[in-house]
Amino acid sequence: MSFSVTEPTNGTKWFAGLLVVAYAIITLVPLLWIIATGFKSPTDSIAYPPVVVFEPTLEGYVNLFTDRTRATDDMIEAAGPPETWYDEIARSRGTVITGPSRYGERFLNSVIIGFGSTFLCMVLGTAAAYAFSRFRVPLKDDLLFFILSTRMMPPIAVSIPIFLMFRNLGLNDTHLGMILLYTAVNLSLSVWLLKGFIDEIPMEYEEAALIDGYTRFQAFYKVVLPQAATGIASTAIFCLIFAWNEYAFAVLLTSGTAQTAPPFIPNIIGVNGKDWPAVAAGATIFLVPVMVFTVLLRKHLLRGITFGAVRK
Amino acid sequence: MAEVSLTGVSKSFGEDIALADVSLTIPDGSFVVLLGPTGAGKTTTLRMVSGLDTPDAGRIEIAGRDMAALTPAQRDVAMVFQQYSLYPHLSVRQNLEFPLKSPILKTPQAQIDAKVGAVAEVLQISHKLDNKATALSGGEMQRVSIGRALVRDPQVYLMDEPLSSLDAKLRADLRVELKSIQADSGATMLYVTHDQIEAMTMATHVGVLDEGRLIQFGTPREIYENPVSIYAASRLGQPRMNVLPADVFGGAPQGAASIGLRPEHIQQGEGEDSLVKRVERLGDQTRLHLVFKDHDLITVTDAHTDLKDGDTVKIRPVSPHYFDAAGARVA
């Protein structure tokens, strides 16, 4: 019987597989529960013991995207037959749709602020990381430590000064304010992560490009950037996830115009109080952009494509 | 092509002196090889000329122009690095096109295609042009790397041990190839190596560096036959020059502390007895490891010699080199 040091035994493989599956179930169940709740009726959503098998309805999604008012049978009759499927759902609950809800705008705010701050963070982070990696920066180590130290306390700990500062600068409840804030919070992480990735790109590439007739910036743009793509993509995912899901600052600093979806979703109130299916539907849709972004960038997450062309 | 001259160039990295007052003229169209062990300052010299590093003191001129204020791109030099340093995200063709497409050269596409095709032909990588740079073997990568320099028509080619990572056969092939490319094009070439065969076969001039100093500069023949010091003498020649105390054979000149004997300085069959410790048959030559008055010596003898371990052979020096206590040549 052969024995290999590197190849795990069948028993180990089974055990590892089981662990992974168990862990996946534990992490995925709440997510599945949220998605399922989005398709439940309000009654099913708060039933105890919880309902696992239920009759799916789009009521949660209709409620998420619309504002409705309670209507008497006369009013419904006066309004004539329902024109659309969502009208029909609303009326079956004794309500009429009075207009779109604010979820759409909140969602759009999240997109603008989340992707805006991620983009800004990548531009500034890559530039800073490149400088720290390649140039003789005075007090380099101290500066890097200082940058990291901004993350040594929870950002919300400085919420009061930030709140006052934003008020004085007129940044309260603006897209720009939130983009700047999330960029500032994410920048330390992105500088550190990206510096690590850029450090791994051998200097010879840029030196070769410099001699091949390119300026420093062109060498950075044409040679370093394509090879740092992996690092930039994975760092961008981290930054986006933070900015996308951030709740505390969004509650504190936004209200009318620039409010993002996270403070909005849990406060969706239906005609009969908290509308759990609508909340779950809002959370489900809110997941989609980050998932799409991650899936689009996932090929960059597979490392190893840049390695092997310089002999070490 | 152009003449390159270094005047009093010095460079330190912190405490380490990489180059100390090096002055050197690389004539137009010459093939200059810099020889020396690791840390002698060979690569630093190349980097000074390329502009990747700037000297602390001294002046570098290419074609009579001071290079001090010019970036590497503006100097119009081509360099082959010791590492392959191909751009891994590009194909072989894109790698070769890269310098021609630079904002400085902006070569028309038709001309790019012609040059890349010609160079790929010479380096036998035509069939790999559309491969990803990372999908090549080490030898192919280094050929592409050399090709990236050859597609251009720069003032000077700089090569930093371009063949050291290749296997023996490829190294021998490319050595011949490079030399003939250089001879045909009349390119000025500054070439760093620690391989003395490369130095002897390719160079029109050899510069011997030691701890940042240029010890000797001349044709390979001059350095071989007329070295200025033990150090310079031991850079060239296989087997190495034997260094013994000056008086072992007698007749040493005034001030000589040691005698340097290359195999051709040792006449066999006459003189004093020495013991054959080992016979090393290399095929085309046979080396004798001798013990002479408690000193070890290595020399070359007839390939088909009958000598065996433990035999005795008479030896006598013929016009050897003499060096003083500091290693400088006295006679």
C-alpha cells in the first residue's frame, strides 16, 4: 500500500468535506431564510413555530417598491378593475397603491456612494501603495503605521467630531460627504493590501519599461497596473462590501437626500406595522450588486497568473 | 551606434562602495565585457549607463553627450536583464513590440512587424510569437528578452549576464549568435558576465573590476598575456593561473613575492621533480594536479598522456609572471 505525505487520506478528505459543508450550511441558512421570507405573506413571516413550507407571494416585493393606503371596499370598487398584477396584490390586501416607495432612490444612493467611494479608494490607494512600495519616502514606516492606526478603533468612535465637521462643511446628507467618509475609512486597508501586492511585482518590469522608452507613469500604467489587477480587484471587493453595508454612519449622517439603503430597509413600515416580507425583499435585492461585482471580478481573485516570468 | 565614456564615476549604497572612481571608454562598435565576481560593480556600471541609477560623482557620456539629466528612455539604450523580466501580461509578440511602440520611438506598424519578424527569425522564436510570455521555457524567455533589445537600434546595448540562466548548449549557441549579430551590425555592446569563456570569445575589450575599481582594461589577449595583477590574471584562463611563492624555482626578480604560472608557463620533462597527485581527463585535454615542494599546481598535458597518479614529472617555469606582495605585477 502506498503512502503519500502530500496526498490526504480518504478519511481526512471526508472529514474536511463534512466540515466545509457544515460550515456552509451554518452561514447560508440565515441568508436562505431572508430570501424565503421575502416571498412569504406577512402572516407566514411572523408565524410561530416558523413556517418552512409556504405558499410564495410577491406581496413583499410589491410592498417594498410601493406606497399604499388602506382602502374601503367602496374606494376599491370606485377605482375600477386592477390594471396590473401588483395592483391586484395590493387590492387583495385591502389597499391601493398611491405611488412608488423611496427604496429605488435609496438603492441608487447606495450604488453611487458605494461604487463612488470604492473607485476613489482604488485610485488613491493604488497611487499611495505604489509610492510606498517603490520610492524612498521619508518616514515611510511611521507613515504606514500612522495610516494603519486610523483603523485601530471603530470608526464610529469618532462619529461626533465627524458629525460636527460635516455639519460645518455642509457635507451632511450629501453623496460627496458619504463618498469621502467611506473612502477615508477604507483607504488605510486598501493602501496596506495594495502595497503588499505591488511589492510582489518585481522592479525589473518597470526598469525594463523605463529603458524601453516609457516614462515612470507610463511604466506604472502599462506594466504595473495590469499585473496589480488581481490585488486591485480583491481590494475593491473589500472596500465595496464595507461601503455597501455600512449602517451606523449612514444613520447618523444621512436622512433625506443621500440616505443609503441599509438604514432604510429595516424601517419599512407596512399598513399593519413592521412589514417583514418587504424588509426581507429589500435585503435580498440589496445583496445582488455586491454578488454581481464579486462574480465579475472573481477571475482576478485566482492568483498565479502573473507569476513565473521572472526567475527568482 | 556610439562611443560611451565614463569619467571618475563613483557610487555608494549607504556604507557599501559599489563603484570607486571608474573611468572607462567603450569605443564605438566595440564589444566590451566587464568581468569580476559578484559585488565587483559590474551591474552597477550597467545601471549607471542605462540611467536606472545615477552616479554620486563623475560623468557619463554617450556619443559625446552628457547623460546626467537624461532619463533611461531618453538615453536610447537597450538592456537585457539577468532575470527574464518579460512583461507577463503580454504575448511574446507584444513583448517584442513594446519598445518600438514607446512614445519615444512610435514606430509605424509595418516597420514593427518587419523588425519583430526578423528578430524572431534570428532567435528562433517565430513559432512562439503568439504565446503568452509566461508559457515559455526559461531559454525561450531569455531569447525573447534579448530579442526585445535587438528589435531596437539603440546607441548602445547593455547586457547583464544574459546567458547565465541558460543551459550549456543554448548558452554556446546564443554566444555565437550574439557575437555575430554584434559584429554584423557594428553595435556598441557593454556586456557583464563572470563567465570567462564568454569574455574571451565575444569581447573586443575586457574590463576587470574588483570591489568597485577598474583594475585593467584591454583586449582579452592583453589581459591574459599581460595581466597587471594576480587578481586580473586569475579572471581569465582555464585552469586558473597557479600562484606560488616567488622563490620556489629560484631566479625571482627583485621585489617579487609570488610567481604566477599558467599551464603554458610550465614546461614538462625538464627541471625539478614534482609528484602527480591526480590525472583529470576532460577529453580534449588532460589536467595534471601536481605537488611541487609542498605546493599544489594544476597544469595541462597531452590528452593521451600515460601519466598516472603517483608518477613523477619534471617541471620548469618558462617566462612566468611575477607579482609583489600586494599582488601587483613586477615582471
